[in-house]
Amino acid sequence: MHKFIKSIVYINLIAFGLSLSCLAEQKQQPWDGNRTTPVHLIPLKDEFDQIIVPTESNPLPFSARFTCAPCHDYKLISGGLHFRTGAATAPSGRAGEPWVWVEEKTGTLLPLSFDRWPGTWRPEEIGLSAWDFTLLFGRHMAGGGVSEPADESITPASRWNVSGKVEVNCLACHNLSNKQNPSEWAKQILRQNFRWAATAAGGLGEVGGMASRVGPTWDIIDGPNPDDTEWAVPPFVRYDRSLFDSRHQAFLDITGQPPDSRCLACHSVAPAAINKFQYDADVHTIAGLACVQCHRHDITHAMIRGYEGEAEHNHLLDGDSFTCAGCHLGGDPARGPKKPAGRLGAPFPRHRGFPPVHFKRLACTVCHSGPWPEKDLTRVRTSRANRLGIYGIARWETEHPAIFQPVYIRDAKGKLGPHRLLWPAFWAEKEGEKIRPLLPGEVLASAKKILEPGAAAARILNALTLQLEPDEKAVLLLPGKVCALNVDGGLSLSPFPPPSFSDTLLWAVQKGDAILPLIPDFEPGAETLDPDIESRLIGILEALASLEDVPGKPALVYKNFLFQVVETYLEKTDYPGPAGETPQLGWLSEGKFEPLISEFEQRTIGRLVGTEETLTEEQVALVLQALNRQNKEFVYIASGKMFVLGQDDKLKALDHPAAQPVTWPLAHDVRPARQSLGINGCGDCHRINSPFLFRRARGTGPLQTQHAKVLSANSFSGLSGIYQRLFGLSFALRPLFKGFLFLTLLVIGLILLLVFALGLGRLSGLLEKGRRA
């Protein structure tokens, strides 16, 4: 033990010496011109600034703050673009993609941002704590900022002491190892293993246990939980000892120039419903440019975003040299008119035939970025909004929010540029003209059953399936639909066509390629039932009786008879209610028989299953009625409209600023010159029904409605539709004008030729007369 303590002290002294030398070099020495990355064979440290010995019985996860700090200024880095989420003083620059809180049950698509971008809400405005925000979006965050709060800002009600903070994850970008796993990072964040996420995702070791299952009083210094070694197991790490040498130094394959795959883990954007082999990457990527060659930074990690005017917000820039024009045209006034153009081999664009006014009023990205304008906007999915790039047994991606591009909007300087668009959807409390978004939990607390119409049906199908044969499963029959349980425990459409008996029965059995009645045909009035039929009925009724929170006792009504299970026996009694010509399952409560699921549930499931929408207008009206019982006014925002209840309790769709779409600029993917707007002439944009100016953006979202907002492309651009149509008509008539002008010139030419000929004739006659004289 004495030798072990001496070795630990020796290692810490070495590390301390390295720290001092690195810090001294960093403060005194500028870059020496060497373009290689030093070999990172270094001791790993935990959050208590202690060197990690992988052979210990319960080592702590590695900390980037203390591991990287000897050579890199962690505090300076943590102010970088990717790590300042939640910082109140950091300049934001132009708007970017917001974080979107997607909650399907309540139909919530709430855009959030700490930068107060138009149409977004600050998390604290809706009561979302830093810990909650990290749990929701940490899957695609790089750590730091809101996910690494100061100790004095941590409230007792939070779980930071259990989960730990999410430090800046240096390995997420700079680790070249193929073990770097963004999916593992997302899983660890979901498990609330915040302080362990970087260790697991970086492939440094195997992390087990879940902080989400541990009590709120547990602390990392408590170590394992001896009272529970199966369920409430605190997080732990087993390091990969092959990474360490005999001095407990670990080899990290670090690069100063992260590959594109690291960037695309969080910044992928691709058209929805497209095969991978059909996708054409950005023209710069195809040409061999890496993301970091344009989006550069120094130790401050103030990433260059590459838009005009960025120098106002980024201390690394003194002009627009890293914009489209800066690379391709040069002549940046801040750098001098004679500064060489063509950065990284960028070709000089000629733009023959383009009126100069285009370059004053349009950004380069209008013609060169995003998809070609078609009749409809192109729907895309992004990593951050749709949870792309997280892989495992279950897929995490979501269809909502639906993001569309491009719509053309003017920036603060009046230049038109392409933007992405999403329509927000959320419940809110309304006071005058002001609204306050509600947390999904607040809505579910008041109207959970209304918002989960398929939950009861799913539980019933699961219970019925458990008592069927292994090759059988229960299904729900609705008009024109066959619904079955999916892998997530919800309902999805079955590929089977509805059978002939679907108009009279709700519940059936899928067996192979056939749909059969759940209850076989039998004569209910017979003195004795077939034993197989009786056993089947008992099994079905007992399966339903096993469900919790049901409105009554399960029963079967068939013609004038009521069947129930009493002390494991099937009891048949007369039923005084309406006779049913087919067997009907239901609940019997206080002598009243009701179907297993209500007509509202049947109606709602029939409308929503197989669609992207999760709410109907009927549901919205019922939820608003439930919320309004609090003597406050509540509304629902969706599809570009604000839905309110009128005095007659009927739903009304109104316009409201909060329902307007949220937009942000796009730059990638860049198309090659031969696919740019204008390559076919002015008609690419200027014609009567040009998609560039006149295609429509219809409000979308979780609500199934016919009252969606519809906006024309020219309204986004701030252009007059009538003027642009007349202007486009002029381009259609230009061939006629050109033909008429050609004919006019031809006639004038012929006339001039005739006049010339006549004049020449007269001149020749005069000359002849002169000779004779």
C-alpha cells in the first residue's frame, strides 16, 4: 500500500509539472508554425482533479475540464459558439436553428432559444429548468453552457448532484478514434449519466448503471449501491486498460482538424423520404473541402459561420473574407482591394448577362443553395430537430417537426436569402394579447384521457394477445382500417384489408394472412356451450379483468344474453338492453353496459392512425374546455392559427403573431453552377407562375385541420404579387416583342434599301445626263 501511495504521488507530481510547463508555453508562446497535432499520451483526470488509475475498483469518469486544462484554457474554450448555450452576455449574431421541444401526446412543437430569436421562447419563460433542458436536448449538445451550471445556481430540487454536469465534450469533435459514438452519448444523457457520457461515447471505457434510477440523495462519492445490484445501480465505468501504459497515461487519438463526420453528427440536413444513394452532397464537399476549412476557429472556439456582417459579432474576423463573395470574388474592403481572391481555389464566377441589381438585393445562397424551387416546398429533416443519427435497437428519429425549405426572406440589411421554416404548435394561457406556453405536463394533468385516445385500445389489444395462441394477435377493426400494436406499444395500421365483418365487430384476431373474429360464432341461447367456446370466452373476459383503471367489470353481450366470469365460471344471464346480433365486448358498471372503447375513442383512432397528425379539432375543443375550468383563457397554436373556444364552445381559428412560422437562414447544401437559378435564363424566377415567387407554404403540424394558414412565397419576400405577375408576364411576351421588333427592323431595312436603290438610280441617271452634256 505504501508503494502504491508513493506511485500516485509521483504521477501527480509529473502531471503538475506538465501542467505548469504547458500553461507557461501557452501564455508566452504564439503558434510556432508547426501544423501537426502533438501525440496525446496523457494522464486522464476526474472531476476532483485526481489522476485516474484504471485498475482501481471504482474509478470515476474522466473530466475534460481537468484532463485538458494543463495545455488548454478550458474557461476560454467554454465561451465558444457550441458551448455558450444559455449564456446571457454572448453575442448571438444572425438567427440559427432553434431547439424544438417535440411532445407527441400533447401535439407540442415548441421552438426554444436562449438568444431571443424571432418566434422562439426562452426556456425559463415557460418554466423549463437548466437540468430539464439538458435532459431534453443534451443528446445533440456539446456540453458546457446551460448543461454545466455554476454551483451557486444549482437548486436543491434538481438532480445535478446525481447526474453530474455535462462538461465541454472535447472528444466529440477532436477524437479520431472510430469508437467515438454519438449514439452512446445520447443514450447516456437519456439515462441521466451526464458526467459519464463523454467517457462512454469516447470509447474510453464501458459505462453501466443509470442515474435516472438512483434516489435524489445519492452522490458520486457514495459509490455503488449495496442494497440493489440489479435495478437501482448507480453509474460506474470500467476503463479499457489497453489504452493505458504502465504509468497510467492514456493514448487519445486527437486531431486539431475534426473530420466532417464529427460535424454531421449534429448538423446533418437531408430531404425527407429520400434514399441515401439519391442524395447529392454539398458541391464543396464533393470538391474535397472539409467543414473546418471554412468554419474555422482559434482557442476561443468562436466558430466562423460564414455570413455577411459576421465580423460585427466575431472577434476573429475583420471583414467578409469567409463568405461566398469573400472566397469567390475577393476585394473585401476591410482587407484591401488588391488582396488575392480565390481562397482555397475558389473559381471566379462570371455571371454573364445578370443585371448588377441582383448582387445588391440577393445573397449568393438564393441562387446557389438549398433545393431547386419546385411547386411545393421541400421537406427536410435535421439532426437536432428530428433526432437523427442515434442508432440502436430502437430508432429515435421523429417525423415532427416538419421543416421546409427554401423560403426567401430579407435580412436586416434588406438582402434576400433562403431560409428554413417550421410551424410551431403548443398550448398556451392567454392574457389579453399576450400568451404563455404551457408545459406538456400541465396539459396532460388536465386532459390525459382526451389526449391518449389509443391508450385504452392498446392496453386491451395487449391483454387479449397474451391469452391467444403464439401465432395469433388481437387487432382492432375500424371503418376501412385494421389497427394492431406496434413495437412501441402504440397503434399502427396493419397491411391487411378490412374483413367483411368489420362493420359489426371491433375486435378480431390476426392469424397468418387471415383476419378472424375474436369470438367464434356460437348460439348464446343453448343450454350448454361448446367447451372450447366457453374456455375462449373465459380467457377473454379474464384478460380484460386483469387491466387496471377500467370503468367496470368485463362482460359480453350477445343477442338477449349477458356473459360474465364469476369465480372462474362463465355465468349467463338475460340482458334487458338492446339485443345485439353480433357478440359485443364491454364494461358493466351499475347495470349499464358500455363498449370497451367509447365512440369518441373509435372516431379519433380512425382519423389519426396511419397519419402524421396526433390531434383532431374535436380533441382540441375538449382539452380547451377542460383547461378553461381553471377560470383562465387557454388557446392552442398550430398550423399557423390560434384555436380558441367561442361562446358556443365551438372551435375558432384566428390569426396571431405567435402562430407565425419560425425561420432561419440556410447556406448548405450548395449546388454546382450548372444547377443554379438563372442558368436557364430569367424565366427560372421571373414568370407568371414561378415557384420562386408564387408557390405556397401551408401550415402543418400535429393538428388535423382544414383551417391551416397559407402563405405565398412572395409574401415572405415582401414583394407585390400583382407586380411580380405582370413583370413575369412581360418575360412571357418578350419573344413576341422581339419578333415584332425583328419584323419592324426588317421592314425598315427593306424600306431603307429601296430608298437607297432609288436614290442610286437617280444618281446614276444624273451622271449619265452629265456625260451626254
